[in-house]
Amino acid sequence: MIENNTQLAATLFQMESFADTLEGMRRHAQQTEPSVFAVTSGGFINLLRERIAEAKAYVDAIPDVPQSVPPGKGSSDNSNTVSDTVKPKIMSQEALEAFDQYVQSKELGHRFVGQSDRYQNHKEKANKYISEVKNRKNTLSTMPDVYFDIIESPKLEAHAFYSDQYAFIGLNTGTIDLIYDMFYRMMSHPDILPHIGIASDENINSEPLFDMVQNSKHLNSPTPIPVDPLRKQVAEILAVLAVNYTVYHELAHLRFGHLKYEMSVDKRSNMNEKQQVGTDGNSSLTSQATEMNADAFATSEGLGYIFRLSQHYHLLPPPLNQAFAAPREALIIWFFAIYSLFRLFGEGNYSLESLEKLPHPPPRVRQMMVIQTVPAWLQRYKPSLDYEDFLDASVVVARLVEDAVAKITHGIVDTTGIEEAIDEKAIAHVENLMRHWTEIRPLILPYSHGEELAL
């Protein structure tokens, strides 16, 4: 049974060889002794080649939806479709050692060397995606080779960093595990998104996830797996979308020179997705502004990807393909994934009066900035879609996620974070961030490896 895109690619290669063999047999029969096979097989072989080509396009454009393994066991310029001609650059032994030495020296964990189809699938697709970005027309030749690898650590973190002459993105095993755990729990609950699949088949019996924990060691019960096939598939594609967003975000720090600029200012060598330690006001504003820019890029990449899924929904396995048949529904699925991802980051320990001292915008504020970015992207790349309809839908999705979080934590729907994110002080802070970005943008641009920045 084919269980992932790596196996599918290998099978398609064998099918191509089979098609070549059939064509050779047909030509031989045509030249020696004409037969029914020689006369009639040409059309079938051509059809076979067309279907193989379509399937190969699916393999390259659609990341794997990994197997259901419990955590720890297992249009626009922003188009991130990966073509056959783009191959990921293989990490040398020297690069592997540099990666591991860096993460251990910074006490981030160590490079994951175990066996996990889930981690391997994400690693392969991330490196292929990075190679595609490096080969885009608007990526400058100055962009270094960037390698993606997995860090064995239970913490909810992702990192972009330089070590020696190498540029790296490291994603923690805990980040991947927690993301999958969250969506499996949601789709295993009969009252969360009950319109998807046969929700009545679900009967979540695990202990509640008492908090949106940021360390996979703190998961207090085995991860439930949805019973209904469609709900299981949706849980996995939600997880893929959330992991992808994290990869896009970290790559933005390297592609657009955020990290190089900050290295020139304060000698930093690492940008950490979960860093929550306050610094002085001006450097914190700069850090927040680059995080805002990275989110804008990740949002743009994610939207381009989800609309390609919708465009080629017939290539997705049933019954998942029907969930992406309508662009609006595909967009809602993407937003559900990203809004949930920010909820996993927690509320953040801050007050509205201390926003300028944080290295990252609070997760709730980032949610609001993503919501504001989507209509601008739709107007530019999908003008036929009603972006105002998305704004209405985003409110519905936000409520659905908050309800889902309350159910899997056995808590109550708490809108305090949302209310703070739309507070006058938070809005004023975002406006201040935008002003600061216009000030530092010319300073960052010389370090960028793209022709323009994401904002």
C-alpha cells in the first residue's frame, strides 16, 4: 500500500518504466508483425503517460499528509509549486555536523536521527520547497543554500540561524507533535466541526488537554485518532498547513535578510519562533517588525498553496478532495489551521502597556495582522473572490477555533485575548509597528536576497 509521497514517487517511476517498455513492445510489433496490440495500444500508452504526468504534478505540488502516528512515534510570485526540475540540495556531512553542533551549543536540543515517517516527510518537502524558492526569478543569486532539519526537543519552537557558512531552519519534534496532537484531538471530538464526515462516530475518551501546552512532554494523555476517515484526513491536512506556515515564516527571516540585519546590529545568530524575553524598546520594535514581515510572507505563501490545492482538488484522495472543491471552503480550512496554530502559542504573558518591549507581537495580535493581510492578498491575486466575505468568514472561524479549544481543554470559551487584540492600545501598537517598519526597511533591504520584501 502506498502511504506517502515518497513511495508514490517511486511507484510512478516504475510506472514510467513500464510505459516505456510497452511503447518499445508496440514499436517492435509494428515493425515486425502488425497486430491488434500494435494498432490499438498507442492510445492507451499515451493516456497512461498523461495520468502519470498528472500524478507527478500532484506529488510535487502537494506535501504528504503523513500517517496517523501518535506524537514521538512516528499565480503570483509567491507560488510554491515545486517542479520536477527543482531538486533539494543534500546536506553534506559537514553541514549536518554544523547543524548539530550549533543546536547543542545553544542548548536547543540535538539533531533528530531516529526513524519517523512524519518527520521525514516534512523534512523532505521543506527542503524541496526551499530549493524552489531559491530558484525563483525574484530570488537574488546572493541567497545562500538553506537547509531544513529536525531538532529533537519537546518544546514548541522553530529556529532560523547561521552556523559557519551555512544557513539553517530547525523545527522541533515537539512543535510537530503538538500541532498534530491538537488537530487530532479536535477532529476526534464529535461536537467540533460536526459537518465534516460522520462526526457521530467520534467518541473522544482521552483526558482533557488542560492547557494549550507548549511542551510535548506535558501531554497528559495519548493522542486520539479520529475514527471517521474524512475527519482524520482533515486533521492531517490542518497539521500540514500549520507546519508549512512555520517553515515559510522561518525562511522569510533568511530570505529577506532579517537575521543578517539583526546580526549586524546586536550579533544575534538565531531567530526563535517562541522567544518571549523582553528587551529594550527599539530593538524589540525591530524584532516585532521583522516577525510581522515574516508572517506576511508566510500568509502569502500559505494562500498561494491553498488555492492550488483547491484548483487541483481532484488530485487529492477522496473524500478529502471534496473539502477543497470550493475556493472559499479551502480558504476557511487554511484560516482554521493558522488561527489554531497561534492559539497553540498561548496568550502570551504581557500587558497592553508593555507591548513595545516584547520580541514578538503577542499571538493574538499576530492573528489580527494575518486577518488584515488576507484581503490585500485576495485583492491582488484573486480579485474575483469577495474579500469582504472572507472577513465575515474569519469571524465565524475564530469562534469555531475558540469553541474547539474550549472543548479539548474542557474549559470555557474565553474571548479576553481577542478583545485585547482589538483594544485601542493594541491597534495603536500595530500602527506604530508599521511606522517602524517603514523606517528600518531601507536598512534591511541591502541584506535581503529577494528583489523586494514581503511588505
